[in-house]
Amino acid sequence: MSDIRVFRARKIITMDPTQPEASHVAVRDGRILGLGDDTCGDAWGTVTHDDCLADAVVMPGFVEGHAHLMAGAMWAYTYVGFHDRIDPDGVQWQGVRDADAMIERLGAAVSTSPPEAPIFGWGFDPIFLTSERLNRTHLDQVSGDRPVAVLFSNFHLMCVNSAALAMAGYDASTNVQGVVKGPDGTPTGELQEMAAMFPVLRRMGIDFRTLSQSAEAIESYGKVAKRAGVTTITDLYSMLEDEDLDLMLRLTGAQDYPLRIVPALGASGVPQQVADKALALKARATDKLRLGAVKLMTDGSIQGWTARVRWPGYVGGQPNGIWNMAPEEIFAFTAEMQKRGVQMHIHVNGDEAAEVSLNALEAAARAHPWPGARHVLQHCQMMDRALFARAAELGVACNVFANHLWYFGDQHASLTIGPKRAARMDAVRTALSEGIVAAIHSDAPVTPLGPLFTAWCAVNRVTMSGNVLGKTECITVPEALELITMGAARTLRLDSEIGSISPGKRADFAVLGGDPLAVRAMDLKDVPVLGTVFGGHVHLS
């Protein structure tokens, strides 16, 4: 019989209403055997008592239901975002507050890189600029002869210099949606959505698939997750070629790898072929690599004005956004995935995208009934009560991008959708009131991975300026903790295995330096994370 290990903690918050708290948890074979006091494992045999968590507060391992493997690997390039960020090795990078500071940081990259090598920065967002919008003339100051590109924080837009435009053949005669042109008819350097960005990225050698599917990226993901208390995380748009899968199986299969990854296959091309591949991948799933779901990209980004929004549109009169997947394609993919039993995660930032996706899901459910499909709308930023009610009727889960409230709330109120709609955006309270299976997320690396910060955003709805954006949509701390544990586990169809500290479930824990239920709501984000326990193996920072 396997060894039984009993961990003692200052407090165990179980997220299981049948036993909300405990002081000890017994673990055998990577699963939870029992919990209670120091005798909780005695009935099962000889136990070993372990006090390595004795001073900590233990919760179920946090579940991040929307993130991307490139969250660690992006740090191979130059960070030029507005906000301060911490890299996978724990080094803090100061944010850049204006275009001049960004140009200076990219210029430093020029001086330390090989001659003629492209310069690539990430994380910048021109919505914070008070001067003219970032354009090619800014980036021409970095280099006039080698290509320079800056990927915006939303990963839906980028800006490039003149050399990069010329390299891709973009000029006044170009007729490609997303290649933004100025009053003189020439490209400004801004490129919106992947169809416009891809030709430049390819020529610069920036391959998001390679970026995500490298040994360094997978190892970095584990580091980032451990620091945030996360034990299960998604990679929510993955190509998953054969060589990628072999590498992921090998690395995640190592005993000391501290993370369960749930990739979702990017849906593009022929729906039947995507379904075939998703089901073939599912057959190769392991405990630490859960396969078989797909991701649909419908619209773009609200702060980039590429999300599809309903009337009255954007407050600045910008054109409605870009369909990354046309409505007829959304209908075709949802019908095929529903028919074949493939769970879908569907990106919907704007409310028009959410409405079209719900229409498609309803049509698919009528044609191919599948009780308990539990497809997930991701982001859900502009969904109103009626849309959440429709999702509840259809059994569709919603994973809400709560971090946007702090990172971009002020800008949404003043520049994109106006104060009234901004006050009800990321409406977690409404989602819960309508009975939605719900979660909240970071979309790392768009915003930093940190479930306690995400929970803080949903609880307090505070913007960067200190405003409360829609007080009636605030939720309680216990509700927020539920959303980053059991709620997120439900969206991944893993709630029978993770999300609470309950007998029979995986022994995955977040190890905290304080009690999130005992601090002020405004201090929730400051509760220290000391590490994780994954399958009974302790990984402390």
C-alpha cells in the first residue's frame, strides 16, 4: 500500500460546503484521502505527518481557465507595456508610460542585438497615450533599416515601422482588412488582427506556435503558475502539431512538473477536419495534459476597437470591429463541434459577437442535442442580462475577463464604450444571478497571471484611477474564490477532479501566506502566494 502523508496547515479553506475548513489533509497516490484533524488519515494505515505547510493557509489549487502558453515565452522579447510586470524569474520590469520611453527601450534592444536582426516589443497599448496614436514614424526612430514591430497588450493589434511595412509589401495600393491607412492613403503602421499582422510576423520570424510550443515556454509556464498558486491552466488557442504534442507529453509527464495544462485546439479551416483532430488529440490525453477542446476566435479587442459591438457602437464613432471568424463560419463550426461532441471555448469581447455566438449555439443544440455540453463563452465583456439569461437557458458557461476592470476600465468609460456600458461590463454579479456556470480570468500574458488579483478585480471593480466601475456588479470574496477554483474547474469539465479539497480529488493546493477570507476586500490581491502542491508534491517558492 502507498504511503499516506498528512499535511498540517494553519488553515485549510476547502471550497467544499460539506466541510468548509480543516487543519489537516491526508494524501495518498496524489489524491486527497481525508481531511479534518491530525487523525484524518489514520483509518487508512500508517501515516507520515508533514509540517512543511504548518504556517500557511491552504486552498484548492487555483484554476486559470483562460491563459496562453506564450505567457512565459514572451519574455524572450522586449517588454514595453504601460504597467509594471514581473517576468518568470521574478524580475520586475518597469512599465513605459509614453512613446518616447518605448522608443528608448527598443533602442537599447537594437544596441544589444545582432546587426540587421528584427526588433520586436510587446505589451504596449496606445490607448494610454495622450498624444497622437502610435505609428510607423515613431518606430522609424528606433531603426530606419531593420524591421521593428510592437505587439499591443491585447495581442490583436500591432504597429510596425516603414522597413517592416516594405518587407510585407504593404503600401498605398494594399487592400487588406486591418491594414490601417492615414489621410494620405498610405499605411500608418498599425495592423489590426491576424490576417493583417501575420505577413509581418512571418517575415520577422515571430511564430506564435513555436513561441508557445518550446521547452523553454513550457518550463516558464510552470514557473509563472507556481508563483501565482495555479495548478491547472489552459493554453487557449494552440495548433498542437504532432511534434508539439510529443514535447508537451514528455515535459508535463515529468514528476516534478508542477502544472496541469488544458490546451484548446485553434479552430480554423474545415470544421470536420478540426473535429477529427480534436477527437484524435483527446485519445492521447493524460492527467497533466488534458486534450480535446477547441477554441473559436470570433471578434477582436474592445480597446483596439476591433471587437464587434451592437448599436450605438463605439463612442468615438470608430467603425465596428473585425470578424476573425465570419458569422456563417461560427454557425458551421458550432454545428460540427456540437454534432461530434467537442467542447468549444468561444472568444466574445463585443456584445454583437456574443449574440451571434449564442444564436449559433442555439441552432447547433436544436440540430444536435447534447445535454451537458458546457461550451464556454470567453471574455463576455459586454454581455448584458438578457445575453447571460440566454446563455443560462442553453447551459453555456461564461468565463469573464475581470482584470479589464482595473487595467482598462477608465479607458473603456471615456474612449471606447462610454460610462454607462462600462459600468456594466464584465458583469460577474449578473452572470451569477442568472445561474451561469461562471469563472473569471487573466488572459495571460494580456494581463499578468494572478488569480487573487483577478478575484480582487471582480470583488472591488476598481479602475486605475480609483473609481468603482459599476458598484452593483461587485461580488463577495467567497464568491470570487469560488470562481477561481470550482467555477473555473467547471468550465473545463474537471470539477469532479479539482476545484475543492475533497476526498477523492487531486491533491492540488495553493499555498498562501495569509487568509483571503480574513483580510479586507481591498487587500485580497496582496495575500502572498508561497507556492503550490501538485498531486501531493510540494513546490514552494
